[in-house]
Amino acid sequence: MSSIPPDLAAFLVEAKRRTYAGLDDDATVAAPLLAGSKQLEHRAPPYAYRDIYFGMGFFVGQETVSRDDRVIWSMSYSGGVGAEIKERDSFLAVYKFLRQALLGVSVEEPVRGPRRFEQAGMIYRNEAEGALDRFHGIETIARHDGASLYELRYSGGLLR
């Protein structure tokens, strides 16, 4: 079994707060590696974080962490707002709430957001299984009345 570098969780928390959760697409690299994608990056040697994704209403993507130019950790994800949410302002409001939830990422659970976050009439839930070396989970956003607004599934771990 792979051993988790002791500083990896802290780096992931910093990287996530300094990219999508903290800056939205303002953290996007001007010339992404893959045409049509959004690419977010953060570096704090010896680590480098990269998040590349496609789409908006429904999206797919992959996060990677490199140490000394070798990818050591990755997470793939897909999800988005419900198909019934068609107005741009509506799904932008859901994603604004999502970024607020994701700012709650912790060293204890550095993969996505906290287990639960509530604000502005919405509830974020994150159900994760496993540890940083091998995990999977689902995060959802619903209104307080229970109406589903968003769902994302993710999985990943240390590469070996």
C-alpha cells in the first residue's frame, strides 16, 4: 500500500482554495493544454496542482498533483446542475454556493468540501469513502425544500 506524503493534504487544501473555490474561472490558465478546456493551476514546490475540465452545466474533469514533475495523485469527477436548470443566472447561483462550500475543504478531508454546508436556502452534502490514497464520493446541492439542484461524483487516489 502506498504511503501518503505527510504534506499532501495541506497542499491540496491550499491549491483548492487558491483555484476554483477561491477564484472561480479567474484562476484559468490563458492557454490550456487541451483546446476547449478550463485549466486551473497552483504551485508550491515541490508540488504542482492542475485541474482541467470541460463543460459548465454538466462538466467532466481531472485534478492532478505532481511532486518533482511526477504525477503522484489524481481525482476524476463529473457532474453539474440538473437538466431542468436552464437559465444561466440560476446555475451560476448554484456554482457560487458550491464555491462557498468548497472553501470549507479541510486537511482531514482534503478531496472536496465539508460533509455539510448550508447557506442562502441551499444545502451542500458530501458523502466520501476512503482516504486520500484511494477514495470515491458524491456531493449534492439541494434547496431546503429538498429539490435537487446539483450532483457530482468523484474518485481517485495515489498513483502507483
